[in-house]
Amino acid sequence: MNISLDTIQLTETDLSEYSVYHSSAQELYSLTAPAKPVALFGWRDRWWLYNAASKQVNINYWLFESPDDAQTAADKGRVRLSAQTISKIGGLDSIYQPVAEEKTELGDTVWQAGANWLFVHGSFVVLVAEIGGQVPAETTLAIAKKINEKIKAIQ
């Protein structure tokens, strides 16, 4: 099977219920760059929901060579996604904390930080992140589920 970005990438049609405006896109490095594992591809789409720049959502997609590489990259890379940390016994940890899969119906491993969702599904790592505190977690989770459904459809 030939997997490409457009097989899982959300489109304006997929997000039509949010009256979106696609404000930008760019290629990304791996979450762990320059360290391994290196992503086969990485991409970010920036969307304005309800055509308002204040309701901005970034969707990051990465594909890795294997599910183990995807898991490693997400777990090691989550500390780079935010400067915010939480205190844990023995030190500090990323604000992105594990969430039970049954609560989210996303991928193999899921982390949450506020309204932001990072998940691994097979060889894919996806981050759905809102900017500015204007988009509720329910909305970003619904967007993440749309991507997860696309991933399921190609596997």
C-alpha cells in the first residue's frame, strides 16, 4: 500500500462544520530531530475555525518507518511540544500526559495537554493543537478523531 500525506490529511470538506480557513502549511521535521527516529514525512496545516484567527488549530502529521519508531518519537518528542511542565515525583515531566485510549477512541497511545491531543496510531503520530485558548478540547478531540478514522481506513 502506498501511504501518502493526502490519504490522512484533513481537507476543508472534512472540516466544513467549523467554517474553516486554511491559513498556512509547511513541511516539518521529526518530533525528535535531529535525533532518531527520523520521520518519513512531517507536515503541519494551520486552520482558522469559524474564519477567526483567534480560533486557530494546528494539525501536525508524521509518518515513521515502524510503529516502534512512531511510539519512541512521540514519547521522547512530547517534551519539545511545550515549554510547560508538571511536577512529578523525581522531577518535571511534559505537560502532555497519558490519557486512556478508551476515553478518547484515538490510536495506540494518547497524550493530552489542555485542548491539545498527541496520538500514535500504527506508524503515524498526529498532534492536534489549538493556539490561544479559544478552542475547546471537545472540538480538537473531534478533529483528532476525524484523522484517526482516515488512518483506520487505509490500514
